[in-house]
Amino acid sequence: MSHATGLAAEAAHLRSWMFDRALPFWSRIGVDEEAGGFFERLTPAGAVIDDPRRARLVARQIYVFAAAERLGWQGPARALVRHGLCALERHHLRAEGLVIPSVDRDGAVVRDAFDLYDHAFVLFGLASAAEIGEAPQHLADRAVALREAMRVDYGHPVAGFEESRPPSAPLKANPHMHLLEACLAWETLAPGRGWEALADEIATLCMSRLIDAETGAVREYFDREWRAIPSGDHAVVEPGHQFEWGWLLLRWSARRGTKNAAEAAYRLIAGAEAHGIDAVSGLAVNELTLSLAVRDDRARLWPQTERVKAHALLAERAAPGSDPQRAAQHLTAEAVAGLRRFLVHPVAGSWWEHIGPDGAPALEPARASSLYHIMGALEAVTPFT
């Protein structure tokens, strides 16, 4: 079997699981029809856990069902996108623009402090809805107002955004990564409205401050001057984020024609592949030290999806029939096969969040937020089906 045939087969299996199991299951059990929004977690037996509702999950589920519509799922995708938008407007979006991170099932505020991660995903969720034609002008205006409110209250004097007011450390790479994802979505939908400038700012921040010059790896946590924290719990490299930043920088570099960003992306992806994949299981592990030794050898679901996305983009952009394309197709198929191990679950349409170094899944709740990652992987491999 050729690498291309193997990838096509893996992509078809993933699409079948998503369309036939996951989307019907989560559109039925994962939606709170009474209080609005979406349920956060399910027990291993598939029962709902009534956690506080986070803005980030609402936004992620808007993306999931918007993508489902774009990919041709015949279920109630548009109605679920509207359900999510209603929850954002009712519970999470303040009149002045900023986001309330979490509420209880009755809509009472649980957490009110600024959270950059939630803001990044709300921007992304609004873009996902606009992309399928759901009130695109209104959502574009709402997104710009939110971005500008963030900038006024939480803009960092060097680049990017603060984590709190008054300012505090650590500053975090991860929410900026998702802000870049949102900016790339919005600059396509609403060109000339400031998204290009913010995307450029974040990509430049990544290359100048977030990536370690010696190892080529993105660090996670930084002091107030955007200097990497060198020790303790914050001295960590995550293979999943190397793949994800690589995927984003490749997309940004293609739009801007920046060779150095593409080279940084290739190094990020190659480094994650070389240091972050367990030799026995073939899965992406959770964490590395700053010297790229394994720090946490468990494997979460989401890094597997980011590995899929990175290699699928490399395969899509390589010269047809070239050695780089064949290598990328092989690694993409391998990554999808690894991801599908997490989807073998007694509840059809659910998944395991962790697989240990012994190959056994951890008996823990499934997080609805992981569906965003799986859908992203499916979108990445759809050109190969």
C-alpha cells in the first residue's frame, strides 16, 4: 500500500467516525437544550457531568458544527451553531466587549477574571460562524469590538497581551497561539480590519521571543519582559504545541512570503517528531524538558491531532510525488492511526483523553472541548480522502 493510499484510508476512517458516531452523539447528549450552551464533560459511561460552562467550549463547539456543515454532515449543524451563538450572547459577551469566562447552568457568573485563552477562542468561534454565512457582518463587527477592548485593557507594551490587570507573570504562549489562529481566520473573512496586523505581531513575537534559539522549540511561560522562565513547573516544552505553532507559522508564512517563518515552522515540526514521539507507542507525549528530554511520557489526545495537522499541511504543500510529500503522507497516516486509538471507546462517539506509557487508557471523563481538536485533524486530512 502506498503512503497516499494509506493516508486516504486513515482519513476515510476518521471521517466515518466523526460523521456516523461523534457528531450524532454530541449533538444529542452534549447540548443543554434547557439552560443553553454545551455540557463540558462525560463520564466514561457517557453520562453528563454538570460542570460550569466555559466560553471557550461554546466557541469550540461553534467551530465544530460550522466545520461539520462545511464538510457535508447532514445533521442539524446550523441550528447548533446558532445555539452556541445564543449562549455566547446571553452568558459570555459583555456589552462593552470583553468575555465572561464561565457561568453555571443558570447563567450566574462563576469566574469573571480576564482570561486571554477564552477571548482567543470566542474570536475564533465568531469567525467560524461567519465563515458559513451566519450574520457575517454583525459577527465581524462584534469581533473587532472585542479585539479592540482587549487591546485597550490588556495590551502588552512589547507585543501581545497581558494575563491580568494589574499585570502579572507568567505570560503565556498558548493563548497567543490561538489568537493567531483566530486572526488568520478573520483576515480572510474581513480583510483590512486589523487582523493582518495582529497576526503579524503574534507571529513575530513567536519567532523573536517564544522560540528558543538553541533548541528551536517554543517555550510555554515567560516573565513580564517576554523572557522564558528557566526552571520549575514553568520550564516545559509541549510537543503538541510545537506541531500546532508549526502549522500556524506555515500558514502565516505562505500568506506573507516570509521564508524565515517557514524555516522556523519546519524546525518546530521536525523537533517535535524527533523528541516528542514515543518510540514504542508511536504517540506524541505530553511534555519535554527545556533540553527536550521526556518529562511526561503519557499521551493526551490533542497532541495527536496537532501532529496530524502539521504533517498534512506539509504533505499538501510539497511537490506532488516528491520524497518530502511521501514522507509527510506517511507521517500523517501514522498520526491519524495513533489518534484513532483514542477513539476506540465503549461509548460510540466518545473517546479517551489519555493513554499511558503501558498503552492503557486512563479512566477519566471525556472533555467535549477535545472535539475541536479532532475536527481540526479531520479538516486537515479531508483533501486526501
